[in-house]
Amino acid sequence: MSNKYSTSNGKLIASGLAKVTHQDYRGAIVDFNKVIEVDPQNIEAHYQLGAAKGALQDFRGAIAEFNKVIDLDPLNAEAYYHRGASKAYLLDFMGGVVDLTRAIEIRPSHEGAYHNRGSCKGSLQDYRGALADFSTAIEINPLNLEAFYDRGATKVILQDYIGAIPDLSKAIKLADIMFASALGSNPMTKAYYQRGFAKVKLQDYRGAIDDLNIAIKNDPKHSEAYYLRGMMKIGIGQRNEGCLDLSRAGELGYEDAYIAIKEFCNKPIP
């Protein structure tokens, strides 16, 4: 039975895709380029070549390939999506918004385009617009833990600490379900840190310390978590432990820790 990979070019594309599966992106690029040498208008070869270059962080090379896909197929939502994401990696956030918006126009249910456009808007300090896009991504896929995290972190920026905590808690819960059993710990260290920060702002200091404990357990080099935990411990009367945390934060490169040590730890206890 024939299929789209039964031709010579198709077999090369299949070979390239198999290499991508094994993260042999350079080998895949060789295969996709061979197809393009014979068939310069092969849309899939250009698309897969762009994706492979993106995986190697050659984002300018990836954009060049997605440009060719779009020239050949102006309604290719995935090409706009990946070109927009590549532009974002190059810090061209406005260009990213334009491409991701076009991907959404072509395919209104494109979860990834909404999520990535939200991230671009956040980088452009359009936080309200970012929240709207993260919310739409969540509506499309209620299991998108990164969208819950990003929406929660954006609410922290907007000082909506009460609204941030449920989103960050949802991200943590989803990560527990998806990953913790396999990894042995919850990988959402950033969500624990952000939730801890929100709890600090809501004066739930012991709750904040609990979250920061987990963030530090998962990432023993998280200087900001050590600093924040140290300040909280000092605030609840655990000065010695707090000063040890501040010292560790300083050792890890968090310069503000030394200012806090001078203010809180180098003076005699009254």
C-alpha cells in the first residue's frame, strides 16, 4: 500500500523525521536538504528543515525556511506559528505577535499560538493582553500547565496576588499528575517560588516558607528563593536560620542578600 513517504523524496523525509525522533537534528537536516536540492518547492521538506534548525537554536535559519513555506503555502498556520516562535527567541516580540496572530486567524483553535502570543505580549509589557491569551489557551486545553503558570506569574506582576495563587496551584497540581510520579518530585519549581512570593505579599509568611522550601529542594541553587526564605524567617523570629539563607543567597550571586545581612544579621540581638 503506497503512502506519501513511498517516493524517493518521501523516504528521505521519513528518514529525516526518524532522526528528529532520536534528536539527530543535524542528520535530519542533511536528509531534508537532499529533498530540497531535487525539489526546491517541497513544502514539507522546508517546514521540517525549519523545525530542525529551530531545535538547534538556529532561529534565523529556521525563519528563512518558514518564509519559504509561507511563500509556497500562504495559509500554513504551523509555519506562521513556528516563525513567530522563532522571532520571539530572537527577542523580536512584535514580529512574533504579528505571526502568531496570523496563525490564529488561519486556525482559531491554535492553543500554542495563543500561549506564545501571550508570552510575547508579556515581554512587551502588555500584561492584560497576555492574560487574555493565556486564558484562551487554557479554554482550548484545560491541562496546559504552562499557561496556568504564565497566567499566574503575570497576575503576580500585576499585583493580583489573590488571583495568582489559584493559577499557580493549578500548575503545580497538573505537574504532580503529569510528572511527579516519574521524576520523583514536582518539576514546577518556578510555580512554587511565584506562589511563595504571592503569599509573602499576602502576609502568609509560613505558607510562603513552605513553598520556598520546595523550590529550594528542587533547585538548590535558587538564589532568590534562599533570599526570600531568609527574609521571611527573620520576619517570624528565626533570625539565625534566616541569616544562613541570606548568606547562601549571597554565595549564589544574589547581591541584595549582602545588604540584608548588613541590616539584619550584623547587629546584636536586642
